[in-house]
Amino acid sequence: MATATDNSYQADDIEVLEGLEAVRRRPSMYIGGVDSRGLHHLLWEIVDNSVDEFLAGEANLITVTLHKDACSMTVGDNGRGIPVDTHSKTKKSALELILTTLHAGGKFSNKNYARSGGLHGVGSSVVNALSSELVATVHRDGHEWMQRFKFGKKTTPVKKVRKFRGHGTSIFFRPDESIFKRIHFNSDMIRQHLEDISYIHGGLTIKLFDEPKKETYELSHPDGIRSYLEKLTTETSKKPIHDQRFFAEKEDGDVKTECTFCWTEATDEHIRSYVNGIRTHGGGTHESGFRAGVAKAVKNYMDVHDIKHKGITISNDDIREGIVGVVSLFHGDPMFQGQTKEKLNNPEVSSIVEGLVRSGVENWMNNNSSIADSVIGRIVLAARARMASRQAISEVRRKTASTRKSTLPGKLLDCQASSTEDSELFIVEGDSAGGTAVMGRNSRTQAVLPLRGKILNTESLTLNKIMNNQEVKDLVQTLGTGIGPNFDVHQLRYGRIILLMDADSDGYHISTLLLTFFFRHMLEIIRQGRLFIAQPPLYRIAVGKEVLYAQDDAHKEEIISNIPANRKTEVTRFKGLGEMDAKQLKETTLDPTKRILLRVEIENELEADSTFAQLLGKDASERYRIIMDESSFADDIDV
């Protein structure tokens, strides 16, 4: 243990990482991980730069080439071309400066880019740092210019190659195989991502050249998010209840907002949000503004028209049930949560989007009485169904509490709460973790069902065979809904069902088997948003007496990077839930105020159906093909 007189920590112990070495040391801090997601994030960073040229009104075409080896990419555009002249302060060419220096770029002010997805000035340089080869080709000033790089450092100066009349930038890069687990770009994933971008940016054309498959795609949607909404409702088989779709757009200073949506017959809500063309999977202030705007508009409409229904109370969830929508925001200074831009944090955006949606929806409903009648009728039915569901559950509980309790499996450690909404069930892997969860839980609201071994693979099996399995039978009895023709989601005994598994290959397999079971036999539980996956931490980081927890490798590196070098740090990796004591499990995974839960959602039920059939169906040849072709996308494999 260090003392006040310990002089082992000296000035020479301070490391100064030159150039882009910090990126190579801790890549996860910049791209979220070194798995398939991080690999593809390199591509998105370069594509985003080309999209920024479109947003600046300087380009209308982007070309993306997946080369034959599927390990390298080229992204080009017909924009202005990266400047190649010498920077006055650094005496380096602007091209070299942008590609070799963190926080160097033309997007920190709105002089050249009023709105941009890449504002941190690290995108291109990070791609360069994590590539074993990068070639930048620039067309501008009547010539073609070229410069080569390796591991973030230049290998050639900027060279004038030839005369050229066009303009634009082309970036070829090959990710470093010493950084990434395995390098293999997924053409289907790339095409889907690029198609989304072409919908968000009406007027932009994207050409994808897939050399391994010898296919070319031209992606262009002049109607923008209007067309995107039609695609989403078709793909998800969610039938709209009205023919006309809502659409609104407004430019307010450096913020431009577009949104479109419709009400469907579905029982869930599906919103896709974007900021400067970047998908914000974590939502943010633009999504919250949209949701608040819709709810307030409908309530205002009902108040103005004195629409009342005796015995029911309309909630915001009732109003938004069945909505499918797209929210696209363009902002001059977006504040993203992290370099990977998962969530928007700008506080002023919420009121901007809410104001646009609230006034727009009110006017839309006032001018379309038939649509308004359909919408109000659908909302009232949703409210009645919700109230009937609660009443039915309460009645069933009151009448059959004792008999239901007697039929529950003996290994279930039930909770005391009688209200469905106040209770939750943890499905836990193994008796060891189950015992720890029982000791750490809140016995009033949290029930625990330990699984002994892996649950049956229910894909392609008959209902009789499924119910002959004791683990499945215990699970069905615990949930209380029945199964098959007798399934009734109104009799679900818990408001949340939470899968709590080890963060290893066995845990992932069990989670997949359980997801298959719920998708095939209790889909309505997923549709109602009641199924979750717990996210226990992977690492415990002790800094003196302080204890921190990290969800994954990227989170661990982020925490460690913020710890002073003179602090003694001890990192422990949890190999399973059984290694945690009850207190640790409670404060990281069970406590609702501290835990992280992932809600299970299905964006496209047809794709989900195909995926489960391929991964867990009887056709082993299809599974073998996926393993051979797509093994590079297995993010974490414990050996």
C-alpha cells in the first residue's frame, strides 16, 4: 500500500501519446468496440462526412464500394473535395491535418457546414488510425490529388496525380486486423443502412457496388421520410387506420425538423429518429418532444370538441398506441451522447419538436374530421382494453389467488405484490445465480424463477412436445397466461419479465432460446413491451475504497481512462452471476434505480421470423452457412 512518502510515482511515469496512438490504444472509446459494430462504425464515419457535403448543398451523389475481399471499402462523393493547400499554423496540408489529427476539421463552426453529423472532428482521423491502409483521393482545383496513410501516419506526401475537371473526395480504407476481432463487412447491413440514409435525405442518390455478390444498388427516394413511413408500415405488417399520413416540417434558426406518422392497428409504438441523418437508437430530446406533442395535440382536440367518455381515463400510452413514425432533425450544434451518437441531448430541441407536432396534429385533425374520428375511436378502444385488462387481472387474482398459488412450480420464489404492474419476474440461469438473486431482491415486488439447465429449443416443435418439457411447463405456470389456444395475455402475473443470464456464450444461448419461446408462443408479451434483458456488469473496478462497474470492454476503458494514474486500480472480470454476492447483484442489476434493462422490441416481425428459423430451425445446412459466412459478427466469444 502506497504511503505519503512513496516516491515511486514520478514525472517520467506520465505517458504522452503522440498523434493517433491514443485511438489505437483504446479504440473502443471512439468507435464503441472492436467487434462487428465497431468495424462498421468506421464506414459510417466516412459516409457521414459525404452526407455532410450533401447537407451543405455541395453534393448529390455518394458511391460506396465493398471490394471483392469484403475486408476493404471505398466511399466517394461529388462534393467540394477536402482542401489540399497548406494550413498556415501547422504547415501541413489540410488533407493530412484532417486525417492524422484528432479534433481537426471544418465543422466546429457553421462557416462551411450549417448542419453536420460529424462535429467532433475525430471521425476520419479515427478511421485512419485503425486502418492498415488508407488512400485519400481528392478532385478539386482542376486536378486529382492523392495521399497514402498507414496506422494513422502518412506514408506519402500529397501528390498531384493528373489534371481532372470534376470535384469530390474518395476514401479507400482497410481496417487493421490487429485491432479488430475479424474483418468482414456485411453487405446486407450496409445496404440497409444506406437505404435508411437515402430515405432521410430526399434528393440524395447513393450507389452501392457490392463486388463479392456482383450486384449494384441505386438508392434514391425523392419523397424522403414520407416514403420511409410507407416502407415501415409495409415491412412491419402494421395496417394504418387512416389513408392520409401526418407530415410536418419547420426550419427554426439552425434547427430543421421533419416528422411523419400514422396510427395503425398494432398494439405497440414504433418511432425511428434521426439527427443529421444519423440513426439515434437511444432516442433523445427530439423523440421525447415528438411523443409529448402528439399526446398534447390529441388531448387539446378532445377538450376543444368536448369529447368525453364516461368511466375511462385517456393516458398518453393510449394515445400513442399503434403509432408508426419517423422523426428527422437537422441541427447546427447537436449534443450527442458519446462519439457513436446513440442519443441526442440538446434540451432546447424537445420544445421545438413538441411545438411543431402539437400545432400540426391539432390542425390536421381539425381539417380532417373523418381521420380525427378514426383516431379518437382507436384511442378510446385502447383505453377500454387497458382498463379491462387491469380489471380482469384484478378479478382473476381476487377469485383464484389461493388456487393459482397452489399450482405454481415449487422452485419459483414468488413476490408478495398482488398487482401485476407492481411486480416483476427474473428468469435466472442456474440455482447458484438464482439463490444470489433471491437474497438480493426486493421480495415485495420481485419474483425469481431459476432455470435448471438450458430451456428446450421450441423452434419447429409441436405444442405437445413443448409442454412435456418441465422447464417450459414451469415457465408457463409461473407466467399464468397459458399457451397455444388457451393463451391470454390478460392473465399475465407480472408487469415485467426479465431475462437475467451470464454474459458468456451459454448465457447468450439460453437468452436466445427464451426469446425464441416468447416470439413463437407469447408474442403479445413482446408487443406490449413487457419482456426485458438485464445487463449485469462485466467488470468490477476498485479504485481505493471506491467501486465502479463497467458493462463491457468499452465502458471499462472509458472508466479507466478517467482515473488518475497515481490511483491504485484493481479490475475484476465477472465470469458469471454466481461470482457476485447478493449486495453486488442488487446494486448493479436488481435495483430499479441503478440497473440497466434492454426492452425486447421487434422492428420487423417477418425478418425476426426468418432469423429464428435460420438460427434454431431443423435445417442445419442453413445454420452452417450462417456460421461460415457471418461468424465475423459474433461480438463476444468466450473460449
